Amino acid sequence: MKNNFDFLRLIFALFVVIAHSYPLSGNLISNQWIYQVTNGQIELSNIGLNGFFIISGYLIFQSLERSKTIISYLWKRVLRLFPALFVVLLLTVFLAPLVYESTTPYMQNKEVFSYLPRNLLLYDLQYHIRGVFDHNPYPSAINGSLWTICYEFSMYLLLGLLFFIKNNKVRFVLVLFAFLFMFLGYNFLMEKYGAIYRFGMQVLPFFNLGTFFVAGAFLGVAKVETIKHKVGLLFVVFLVILVALHFNVYDATKHVLLSLFVLLFGLIALYPISKINVIGDLSYGIYIYGFPIQQTLMYYFKLNTNTLILFSVLIAMLFGYFSWHLIEKRMLVFKNKF
């Protein structure tokens, strides 16, 4: 089916890279034009991440429906996340000596050997190897983008429970209940519990990103693709978003409005952006390579924000292309292994 999802995922990945350019160059996130125009209600990386989780919830639910066994479903999720992640972590360990500054020899630094296995576990991330990027404007992470992957994988596991429920009406009720639970938790409990960590995840982003994922899954269960007047509804949702921003209530309504907007836009095949899939799905590669690319550029060239955006976007797209065609796409050959 023709759609705009590959285009949206590409844009969302680039939003994250652009947003990261601000803190990584020593600038403030609040200096983003969209942050200022929306009175702090919208920030590019949040739009990117939220959009990723919406699309993921919708498409992964469809993958669940196509899977003949729960093992097959989980295997496809593992193939999609871990091979490319393993490669970027391995490259990081091998290339880090080029930017390493420490009195401790690289091969005697224990953090070098724990970096790959800990980050492959997803839930106990090691962001830093002491001596790598220590003098950058943002010295606390080699690849700060990895923090969301554990939330994504957790949503895969939770959604997998629906495999054992074949009745679509029951699925509809359960996913609606899950959405309401996550939505109310985000809006009413987070001030008190937002800083609490469980299983390597923080409560606030779990409820926030999880609500977007469940919203996407719910619209999948509800068969949003069967709506006849998508263009008209998309226009109405866009106007409501503008109203919500005007009255500073976007945060309380974003999980509903943004989810509808993203999926409606994604399902309307617009030429030529619907043809962007001919180059492959670069989004995951851009996302996992963008941060270390930006840190490396800052280490060698001390760029300003706009220059960092320009070069990091171009290089990240190149890495995303190679990641898709050399790793991610080739792993899909094994998706029916089980």
C-alpha cells in the first residue's frame, strides 16, 4: 500500500539530529525557532520521537497481526533493532581511540569493554567512555540517542500480549483501556512520580512515549486506514492543533491530536514523497548514527549550531543509507526464519 510513512520517519529522524545540534554545540534547545513560536510547547526532538512511536505502534500492530506465532513476531522485532545497533556500538568501540584523551591507555580502560554489552542490553545503558569527548560542549554521552530504544522494545513486548487475543472487539477495548491508563498517568501522575526509575526507564518518558505508541496501535486496531475522508479530517485535526497551541493546551491534547495527524498524513499517499521509499528506510540509521557523528564533528571542528546541523544531517543520511542497505535490509531476509 502506498503511503507517506517512510517520508515521515525520515523527517522525524532529521528533526532529532537537528534538535541535538543545539546542546551538542553548546546552544540552548529553547533557541529553536519552533520552540519560540509555540511558546515552548513544541521542540523538534519531541516531535521526532513522538512521531516515531506513533508510526511504530500502528505498523507493529499490523506486523503482529501478520505473525503466525509469537516467536515470529518477536524475532522480527529483534532483527529490526539489534543488528544495526550492534554495528554502531562496535564501530564506536573501534573508532573511539581516534578521539580518546586520557592518561589511562585505551585498552586498559574497563569502560571500553563494557560499552557494547551494556548498551546491547538496552535497559542499563552506558553513555560514556571516560576520555572520549570529555572536552566537548556536551561531554556526558557518546550516543545519547540510544535512551529511547528500551522504551520502544518494552512497547513491543507489551503489544505482543495481544497475540493471544484473537477477538478484535476485545483487542479494541483492551487497547483503548491501555491508552486511557497511559494518557491519564502522563497527565495526572507525572508531577509526583516523573523522576522515578524502574527497570532502567524513567516513569515520565515511559508514559509519554508509551501513550503515543499505544495511540498508534489503537488506531491500527480501529482500522483508521478505512476512513474515507482522510484529507478533510486531516485538515480539521491540523486546525485543532493550531487552536490548542494558541491556548497553550497542546501538551494535554498532543497524544490524541498528533497521533491522528501523523497517521492520517501517513496514510494519504502524496506524490512524490510517497516514492521516497525507493532509497530505503534511512530513519533508524540516521537516528543511531547522528549523535556520535555530531560529537565527532564538534571534537575536530568546534562548529556553530547551524554549521553542525548542515554537516551532521548530510553525513547522518549517508550513514543511514549504508546502514539500511548493508545491514538492516539484509537482515530482513531472515524474518521468516521462525
